[in-house]
Amino acid sequence: MAKDMTLLWGSGSPPCWRVQIALEEKNLQGYNQKLLSFEKGEHKSKEVLEINPRGQLPAFKHKNIIVNESCGACFYLENQFKSQGNQLIPEGAAEVGLMYQRIFEGQILGQKIADVVRYTKKVPEAERHDSAVKRNREALKQEIQTWDGYLKGSDGYLSGKSFSLADVIVYPVVAFFFRLGANESHYPNLAAYYNKLKVRPSIKKTWPQYWLEAPGQEQLKDL
Amino acid sequence: MAKDMTLLWGSGSPPCWRVQIALEEKNLQGYNQKLLSFEKGEHKSKEVLEINPRGQLPAFKHKNIIVNESCGACFYLENQFKSQGNQLIPEGAAEVGLMYQRIFEGQILGQKIADVVRYTKKVPEAERHDSAVKRNREALKQEIQTWDGYLKGSDGYLSGKSFSLADVIVYPVVAFFFRLGANESHYPNLAAYYNKLKVRPSIKKTWPQYWLEAPGQEQLKDL
């Protein structure tokens, strides 16, 4: 029982979700957790700020060690619990190399989704341009096609034959992409990966309740 | 001699530089390397595209294993050469946690510098706004103050008492920041860190020749 860990999280946030997946994979159940609401601004609460001064979720603590950056928390858990649960860093050099490559490329993918989805949140109305919206959508489309190509003829996971930190970190981003209404038939290899991993225990158990309850979005319907 | 490695790089690029630092730290000298010119568009050449289809530098290959994402390449080198050269992942849990936290926070820092420095490159003229420039600069200033705070009373490195992957990955970003004319007296702790590590052999040896030859810039003089 991981009673010496605390996770403050929000439902439907890919960064929060990846930490939950990592905890399940490392067989770290029973940690202290609290579901907070972004809508109510609870990520800016004193409780969060005490762990994460950036006022963002996740906020994660193990004993007195704080690792709020979600990718960092996943790496930390694998590093500290190497022989517990599933091994998330492969043995072979080729798989290791591909894993690190995909993890950091995943940051590019996440950024391009955010550029489209969070445009009106991030850019004040007076600074918005249809040309920017169009360019961001085209850049995202191209990026997703790149990832669809990566999965074509793959061994089933992002870095080869075994589920790794690359999947822990990037899968929630892929799921978020499809949650936004993207057409699975346009990205068949990525969609196959998405659907295959839906039933993996660590992922199924932590699937965002918010997504199950709230209707899917259509923001990327035409992508 | 690391004859089975190839690095295509550009001078003055923090991502390229961090891979060079990692190679030095792991005592991997003698690799095949080629300095290319961004100005001449050589990062879009066939030679680069064969290794890095994104047409970006660095392009890095070990045997037939390609890891172009610069942070990923640093992780890969540490993973594959654990007992060679300097150990770049600390032993203690607290230092490990802090290392991963700083590495991924470093992505935020890099992004905020890019938002300011590459604004006119990334945003077409018709979409530019003084209000965005101002906001980006303020966001960068706040981020840098955060990092200055991290270094206050630190043990000398980003993740504690020993030089780690956090330094390999983030130091080039900090150096780039000061290269752009930022006032060291405004960020005394960060400046002390910057100056202390200048003489570390791996860093001194790989210091961008371009920076030594071309005059410093003044873009962040007033920050």
C-alpha cells in the first residue's frame, strides 16, 4: 500500500492520467488521492499550491519528495520501483532509444494539440486570427499523420514489443486526441493502437470518469 | 572511441549542445560529427533528413539506433553507458526526484525563451501584436525568477550536490538566456550557476564556437 504517496488530480487531464497509469503499472495502489475540479478553480487552491507552486495538476508527493511534472513523476516511479510491477524501461538498446525518442516527441504532439484546443483560452480575443487557427490545425494534422506512420507495422507499442514509459506518457495524449472527435478512419494505425490499449488494466481502471460522463467533443471532427 | 556514433549539429543550438555535453560526460569522444549551418539551411539537407525526417538538428545515431530528440539522446547515452564516464543519474531518491522535476520544467523554460526570441520567426507579420510580445516577455521574466529561486541556497547543481542529467539538459538553455543579453545582476543565483559551470570540462570544451565569434545579442537586455 502506497500510503506515503499523495496525488492531487483532475479528471480528463492527460498529465494527471499518465501518473495514475504509472502508479497502476508499478502496482502502487492505495495512495492518498483527491480529485479536484478545474472548472471550480481548485487547481489554484492552497492545498495544491503547497505541493505545486505553479498551481497546476497533477501535484504529486512521495514522502517529502515532490515531483509535479507528470513525465518526471512517471520516470521517478520507474526509477524508485524498478523491480515492482511492470518494468517500464525495456532491456534492448533499440527499444530504449525508440522509447526516449517517442517520449520527447510526445511533447511536440501534446503542444500541437494544445495550440489548437486551447487557442481561445491562451490567446486574447483581440489577438486571434483565422489564419493562425488554420495553420495550427494543419500542423496538428501533419503531426498526427507522422504518429500514424510510426504505428504502421509496429510491434503494438510505441517503442516496440513491450509496453513502456513511452506508452504511459503518450497514450493519454492520443486518447485525448480521439476524445476531441478526430475521425479514427483517417488515422487507422493510431486508432488501432488507441483501441488496443483501452482494455489494458492500468488504463481501463484509470480512464477519466469525466470522459465517460460528459459527451465527446467535436473540435477535431473535421481533422 | 565512439566510432559507431554520428552527430550532425549546429553551433549555438541548445539542443545540439546538450548532446555534445552528454557525450563528453560519458567519455564518448571520437564520434563522427559534422557541423552544419542553419543559415545556409543545411538542417534541411538530404544528409540530415536521412537521420532526422523532421529536418532538425541534432540528428544523432548510434549504430542503427536513431535518437534525434536531444533530451532523449542524453537519457539514452546515460542508459547505455551507465558505468562509463560520469554517472548522470544520482543515487538518492530526493536528488532523483528533483532531477526529473527540473528536466521537464526545463521544457517550460525553453518554450518561454522561444516564445520571446523566435516570435518574429514563428508568427507571420500580419498576426503580430505588441501585447503578445509584452505578455511573452513578462511570462519569461517570471519563469526566470522562478529558476533563480531554485538556485538560491542550492548545493550548486540543479538537482543537488552532483552534476546530473538536469544540468546536461537545462544548462545550455540557461547559457542561451544570458547570451541574449539578460542582466546577470537581476538573476544573481542563476548567474552564479551559469558562471560556475562555464569551466566544467564537458561544457568548456563544447562551448558554441559561434557564440565566441559572433557578438552577443541584446534581445533580453532589459529583462
